[in-house]
Amino acid sequence: MIVLETERLVLRRLSSDDAEFILELLNQPSFLQYIGDKGVRNNDDAVNYIQTGPVASYEKCGFGLYLVELKDSARPIGICGLLKRDSLPDVDVGFALLPDYWSRGYAFEAAVAVMNYGKEVLGLRRIVAITSLDNEASISLLEKIGLKFEGLIKLVEDKPEVRLFGTCW
């Protein structure tokens, strides 16, 4: 199901059919370093991740992480969407792209579309984002889409601090 379209991208709901791509994305060294190890090691793990993460979020919240595809080829290049984490009071925007598609404006294009969707369609009054302390590319993107650094927080007591960014309308 297509949720958003931009000039170059289609953002659609993830399904079990996307398991092979999710397996590839979640095991990129950059994903493991900056987002974390989700324990996805094979297609069955990827299907489980999709069903218990994004699909469960669509059912519970009406939104979640979406597959980002190139409009002209339908090639999946990443994920971007909104998440409602138990550890944060606000909805946050998240994104991850395959490294081959970095520095081309795709993450910016997808994140702006998702932010606008959250504001205009879902009626969210505030959206936040988190990033690891050293993820300079994501920090730069968050600032570019209008989020401001608010401080350091711990999502889980025994995990490192992360940077919290936010915006209100």
C-alpha cells in the first residue's frame, strides 16, 4: 500500500515480501553501528521483524516505518517513517538507507515527506528524533529537516545516551 510519493520516491507499507531487502539493510555495517543489531540473520528473522515491528505499528498506531523505493525502478533503497516508542512520549521520525544511496538527497526527500504527513495527515503537534552521539550525517539531516537538538537521553537504562531532537508546530 503506497502511503506517500515524492518527486523521486515511493514510500509504502512493508510486507513479508520485503524480507530479503530488510535482511540486507539491517545487516549493513552502518545500520549496525548507528542504529543497532536487530538480530535479523535470515529471511525468517526479517519476516518476524517486519511483522512485529512495522506491520504491528500500522495496526496499532496507523503509521510506522515505510519502505522507500525509487519511483522510476521500484528499487528498494531504505526505510523511513514514524515510530511510537514506549520509551519516548512523542512520535519520532526514523530513516535508514543503503550506503549506495547516501548523499543524493533521498533521505532528506523521504524524511520531509514523512514529517509533513505526520503534521498534516496525522495531526501530530510534535515530532522528535534520536540519533547516536557520533552519527554526524543523521544529525545534519535532522537539523536540515527542522529539528533542533534538545539534549541527551537514555532510552534504556543500561544503554548509551542518544541525542534527542524535536520540533513543534
